[in-house]
Amino acid sequence: MTIITADTAQTTPAADKGFLPIPEKAARALATGGGLLTVASCFLSWTWTAAFPGDLTVYGYPGGLQWLVLVGGALTTLFGLASYGVKGLGWLAPAGADAALKLSALAAFVTAWYTVIAIVAKLGALVDLEPGGAIVALATLATLLGALALPFKRPALEAADPDDGPWDQFKHGAANQWTTVKASFAAGTPTPARALPSYVEILIITAVLALGLGVFTYGITTPYQELFIGFLICAGFGFAALGKAGLVARFTALTTKHRNVALVGAFAAAAAFPLTQTDDQYANLGVNILIFATVALGLNIVVGLTGLLDLGYVAFLGVGAYTAALVSGSPNSPFGVHLPFWAALLVGALASMVFGVLIGAPTLRLRGDYLAIVTLGFGEIFRISMNNLDGVSGPDVTNGPNGIANVPNVNLFGFDFGAAHTIAGFTIGRFANYFLLMLLITLIVILVFRRSAESRIGRAWVAIREDETAAEAMGINGFRVKLIAFALGATLAGFAGAVQAHVNYTVTPDQYVFANAVPPNSAFLLAAVVLGGMGTISGPLVGGALLFLLPNKLQSLGEYQLLAFGIALVILMRLRPEGLIPNRRNQLELHKDLEAPTVLSKAGA
């Protein structure tokens, strides 16, 4: 197998010097030893008073933010040992440990220094720090300096041969080929993955999904703002370190090989979330995250797959919610209709689809900024219309600004979603019931998205996104294809809106604006798609979860929330414009230095 890449005409890796003039052996020892000292410092007291949340006054047991610094220090230590070639740790960094070591050291450093600064700012003086606080600050600083002094190695890459079968590609760690290539450029040459029995691979997938459930549960249940900010720092840099090490690419290869098992496992892990809660507070947050993320996934069809900029998409969520509220037996509804939930769900989705066709038919012949302005206008027209249908400015249909209140709880096949139930010893509250219901709808939306994206119409959407003129020249009916995307995206939003009406009891016009500090709104939905990764399934789900959690967890920022969100979005788009979970095509387009390799066939070699 002979492979030539555009960036590598050499056979031996080139190495660039580190940021600091420290010998490589000394830098590696400093980073690894600093990681160990960081772990040890988490068992010391960092402050003398419990006035700072998290109880950081105890010796011998970590608490609060100390757990996050401990995770960063442990990862740094493990990557440091793996960089030495310690036997049994090679699996930890299949793409090389140095780049991952730098990011894990940065995770520990930023989290630790954020904690120290927060302690001083909250308590008022440096003397409020115990010796453990000074030790962890110096340890993480030394660790970071040692990690940054390591040289950056640029290897000669070897991508998978297209003549290899799926199993050979898996053994090369290249089922997700370009993700591995990117990790290779930054960290080192990937080591071949050892062939494992199928049951072991499935057990690995199960363990990773269980770990993901634990991380999500920890993040959503953080009781105070400082802990949530520390969680974001540690989780962000930690996940980046795992990606640089090549572990994310390996896990992607496993889930690609066992796609159905991974999908069922992810659903089971998400369904277990309410069972981890002792009250309904965080289940309420969870169900609203699912609603927001599901709507973002529907918007991903329009924006991510088809390339249409829709700035009024939240209106389709409102159409589904209002329609379901009007036909579900609310005493504020002028129709006096009480349909069962499954019928109200279908009617809400159908109404959203009809509006999608009615709005799309006259406007989808526009392109670019003109289409964006029209969709923005539709969103505002919907909100104003719902305000005016109050019996004064117009017919009495929606009760104007007061909205449709007292929407009854769902009762499906005799199961009352508004009441608590005890199942197998676990008490499932109202919001937990709706969480499981919305999770089922999210699974349906994911299946629809996946099947649509992989179908003939999905390939037509991508062709329209890349070059509409060329696609039409090849025989694709651009208007029809875009209208299907618009209608399908609106339908998926209508499903989520029908559930939202029952979860919140009330549907009001001010819930469906273009932009404010509280999602869902069109601006946050679009940001969730772009932030998560356009054209992917998991991207909008992750982006939606983050953008819904941030305003809820950082309420103390008040009027500065949007400012902080804007600054963070600018930084992220500068550093990672393809999103957190990128589409391979978008990643290559946005990073010109990652050239697709020109692969010679075996016969030609």
C-alpha cells in the first residue's frame, strides 16, 4: 500500500521546538511530575472557611472544584506516562500523547487558577487561601510550562487505502479517516488499533456511554455557578485532549461499526438519566434541553444539509405548540376540542408542515441574504399575529398576550404523565415522565434525519448546499428539493412544539421571538446548529444542550449573559469554525492546511 499526501513529501517526521527553551526530557518529567503533584494537592485544604461553596477546607478528601482539578491532573499524569511508552498505556494515546498532554495540563491549570481567583474574589483577600491553594497553583503552572516546552512533531501521514475492507480500515484507526488525519497532524502518528472481539467492542461502547451519562448528570446538577464554570473548563479541554490523543476517533470507529448498538445504547443511557435524580428539578431542565435540541436538529436539515439560512425557524415550534394547545382541551381554547395526545401531536406537526409549505413556496426561489430576511419576517409575523388574535385587534383565537393556558397533562393509554409513578422502586415525577416521552420523540427525529440524510433526497440537499446552479444543471429540481427540506424541518419542530405546550401548561407569543437571553429562540437555535456542527446528528444535540444550559446556570450574569455568550461564540468560531462535532466535508473546507490525500491504488503502487 503506497499513499502520498499533499502535505507530506517526506518519510521521516519533522519536529518543531516547543514554546519554552527546556530540554525535552526535563520538560516531559516536569509535566508528568507536575500532574502527580496536582493530584496530591487536591487532597489538601485550599481555603480556611466554608463560605466558598464546595467545602474546600477538608484535608484528605477532595470537594467541589477540587474534583475537576483532580481529573485534569490525573489525565495529565496518564498522558505523561503514555508519552514515556509505559507498558499498558499505549491504548490511551493512539495518535500520540504530547498534544493531549498539553491540553490536559491546560485543563488542570485553567480550572485550578479559576478556583483560586474565585476564592480570593469571593472572600476578599489572598490570606483566605490555605497552603493547598498555593501548592495547586504552582503545581499546575509548572505542569503547563513543562507541557508547552515539549516539541511539536509533524509526522508523515498514512491514510487508509480505499481498497481495504471495513475491518482493515478499523485496524488502522481510520473508520473516520479525516478525524484521525487531523489528530495525527497535531499529536503524532496513529498506532494501529488491535483487533478486538465484537463483544469487547460493545462493552467499550457501553462503558463510554455510561461515562457520558455520568458527565452529563454531573454538569446538569451542578448546584452553584462556580462549579458549573469549572465543569465547562475541565470538560472542554479534557474532551479536546481525548480528541488529540486519538481516543475520540477510535470510539467513532467503534460506533460506526456497531451503529445500531450505539444508537440503542445512547437511548438507554439517556433514559436512565431521570433514575439518577432524587427530585424533578433537573428532569425539568432535561426535558426542555431535549425540546430545544430536537428543534435544532430539525433546523439542521434546512441549514446544515440544504444550506438555507432560516432566521424565523422558532415560529414553526410555535405553530406546533399553539395547534396542540388549541385541540387538547384547554379551557382557554375557543374550539372546545379535546383530542387525545397522539392526535394533537400529529395535528401540531401537520400544521407546522402546512405553514412550512405555505411560507416556503413563495420564498424559496430567493437565495442567501434575501431568504434570511424573508424568514426573519415570517417569525415576527407569527409572533405579532398570535398577539393580535385576542378578540380586540382580531378574532378571539389565541387569547392574545395571555396565551393558551391550562393545557392539560398528557394521558396516553391510561398513563397520566402529570402524576408521579413508582416503577421498579424508582419514583418517576411529572417532568421525568415528559423527559422519557420527549426522548422517544427525539429518537424518532434522529431516525428521520438519518434516513433522510442518507437517502437520494439527502444527497440532493447536499448538492444544493454546495452549488445550487451546478446541482440544477445536473437535473436536480432545486425548488422542489428545498421545499421538501423546509417542510420536513417544520414538521419536526411541530412535534417538539406539541410536547412543549403540555410540559409548560401555557403557550404565549413571547416564547417565540428572534433573540433574547432565554432559549428557545431563532438566534439560539441557529447558534446551536453552527456551534454543534452543521450536517451532523450529534452536533446540534450537543450544541442545543450547551446553549440551553448556559443561560440557566449563569443567571447571575443578568444583562451581561448575551455579551458573554457573544464573546464565547466569537472565540469558538475563530478557533473551531467547523463546530464541536464537525462534518468531515466542512472540516476540510474550513481548514485549508488539511489537504485530502491523493491515494494510489495497490496495482499502481
